Amino acid sequence: MQIDIQLLPLPPSIEILSGRTVVVIDVLRATSVIVSALARGAAEIIPVSTVEDATRVAETFPRGSTLLGGERESRKIEGFDFGNSPAEYTSEKIRGKRLILTTTNGTKAFHSVAGAKEILAGSFLNARATAQRCLDSGRDILIFPSGDKGRFSIEDVACGGMLIERIAERRGRHLDLSDAAFSSRLLYERFKGGLVEVLRLSDHGKDLLALGLGEDLLYCAQTDITDLVPIFTHGVIRIF
Amino acid sequence: MQIDIQLLPLPPSIEILSGRTVVVIDVLRATSVIVSALARGAAEIIPVSTVEDATRVAETFPRGSTLLGGERESRKIEGFDFGNSPAEYTSEKIRGKRLILTTTNGTKAFHSVAGAKEILAGSFLNARATAQRCLDSGRDILIFPSGDKGRFSIEDVACGGMLIERIAERRGRHLDLSDAAFSSRLLYERFKGGLVEVLRLSDHGKDLLALGLGEDLLYCAQTDITDLVPIFTHGVIRIF
């Protein structure tokens, strides 16, 4: 079993994707929102790249069945039901609903890896279950941090490192880590005693703190609060 | 002063390059060879991308003035004077000569960053002097690890982390590290007690060990054996 991690959010080649399980990670905040909304009963989530796509896709469904969520420049989009703070997605509001989600980094990332055999949404919130699902797949794994506007995002790579550590603890010697995967595991080890630290010092985390969204960092730094692993298939993210 | 590091060896945009000092790093082995050959008296080094370019460029100079060096699949190229082991480049052979060098990763990297304000060749061998030159430049810095056939190379990023640590120790709070630069510094800290370890466990280092080139790892893991900082300008690498 090989594990690699793509340190910059560039679309991998179809040769790399095919046959692999890919884990998309956007700790701040798209995959944390996705995990939270599904854990609180959302029926399904459709990740789209643009605000225009979001409203167009919403119009194809019956009124009242579908809600809009996401951000631009980290702020809620005008006319949308939700921003990109996981705590907004309460069970009361989201249960049984379809969510159309568009964010700067995370929702695009799912489309960047669309040629993979299986695509999971990972975060600190569901790290244990995601690692287990990777182990159960038996496939080679590519971890895909969503990055920060095309740049390296330390918090996503640290989360990838957590998955790698948990997989490595189970597989031991029967695991082939790339240089990037090995380095990510070391990065995680530096922060494992207090994950909120890596969120606070990250470029993206600093932006959120400046906008008064510090509560989101505390929320997204929680580990293993659910065993759900969202899966992206045919354009839709669901729990199977 | 900002410091960033490009974790995958993709050509940066001209907007990123212009105005910056770029440090190209290929610890195994191109920049270690470049530093060593110039330290032992080579007149200048012309990095080229292909074997054909190397022989074509050599023919434009008087016979006897120019030597050919480099590797493909880590082995010496047929008909060339040198492979890519720094120890081959003895003072006796290289003094006063022009070297045309072509390697899989490192020599291409110089051309990838050709739009930068200033381009330095960094390695563990000349780390202290390279960090000082970056400080003296007063410019924003981009560290450019050459990678391993387009992939992340842990040994080059660890060397970048060493430069970042040395610059940070001098600049203190007046330094703006990107997430990637911060992570590279942490990676270096993990290995600073014994740099040869990061070479031995790297994908590229393992390939060299399998080819019986373990001596090259010991050589390239040495720190600060010279204060020379090679500079790439107008297609040629020289000491100014």
C-alpha cells in the first residue's frame, strides 16, 4: 500500500488518480462543514465551483428541498442560507435537506480529483473513520489538501499527516510512504499535542481570526467527533 | 522580508519571480556539484536541460576549454568527462575549465526561475553563506527545491528549512514566513542533529544508495565547507 500527498492543490493526472482512493481535506472549512452537515442529517451535498453554478443547480430541484451554503473571501455569500462555519449547519436547519456548497478551495478540490476510484472527505472531525476507510479500501492512497488559493496549507497537510500516522500505525512495514507523506507525518507530530495551534498559525487561520471567526478554529480542531466518512461520487457527496 | 518555498518544482509565475532572490537547491546532487566544482576552481558552469544541448553548447567553445558533466538515471552520461558525484570534480581536473552540466532535476530548475532578480545555488555545503547572501539582498526570498522528477524532495526542502532557520535567527520578528516556509523549517529541525539521515531516507537518496553511491550522501550532508555562493545569470553560473 502506497500513500502519497499532493502538497499543492494541482489536479493530478488521470494515471495517478485511477485506481486510488483520494482523501480531499479542507480543514478550514469546507470538509469540516461537509462532515458536520451530513452528521446532522443533511441528505446530500453538491459541491460546485462558482456562485453562479450554485444558484443554477439549486433551481433544478424543487423549492424548499435545497439550501445554499459557502463563502467568498471567507464571508457568507449574499442570498445564501449558510456561510462556511460548521456550527451554522444545525440539525434543525439542515436535516433532510440537499445542500449546494461553493467555497474558495474545498469544493473545487473534489472536481480536481474526479477521476479517482473513490473520493472521501476528510477532516480532523472524522479522522479515525477516514483512516479506517482508507485501510479497508486496500488501495493506494492519495491525500489531497485543498490548499489556500492554490498555495500550500499547513493545516490541511497536518491533517493529512494525522491520517498517515493512523494508517501507518496499523500497516507498519507494509506501507510505502512518499517523501511528501513522510514529511506530512512529521509535521503532524509537531502539532498533535494541540491541533488548534496549527490552525491559529496558518495563513488561512489568521485570516479567519481577523474576521472574528475564531470559534470556527476551535470547532475544526476537534478530533473524531463522528465516524461518518462522506463519499463524493457522480457529483454528489453522501454517506453510504 | 517574506520567505516562501515552492514545494513542488513548478515554474513560478513571472509576477512571483520578479524582484525576488531565488535559491535553487538540489542537494542530491546538482547544486552540491556546482558549489564543489566552483570551489575547486572551475571558471564557470553552464546548466543545460538535455544531453543534446550539452554537446551542442560545448562545440561553440574552443576545444580543451570545456568539460561535460551530468547524469541520467543517476549514472554518468556516455562520452562525458564527469558524472554527478561532487568528489569527481577534483581541482586537478576542473581548475580554470568551463563545465557544461546536465542533470535530471537541478539544471532544469535554474531555467524554471530565470525571471528572478537574482538566482543563487544553495546546498548544505554553502548554507551559511547562502543565508547571509539572502539577508544582504534585502529582497523577498523564494526557495526553489529542484524536486525528484517533478515530485517533492524531502532533502531539498530540509536544506531550504536550514536556510530559513538561519535567516530567521538573524531577522527575528521582521520576517514573514509562508505556511510552506514555516513547515520546511520544522522539517529541518527534525533532522538538524544528523543531516545524512534525511538523505538516506529520501526517495532519491535510496536510489543512490542502491547504485552504490552512498559516499555522495556523506559528502552532500556536510555543512558550510565553503563560503562561496554561485550565482546564475545570463545562462551561466559563476562566483562574483
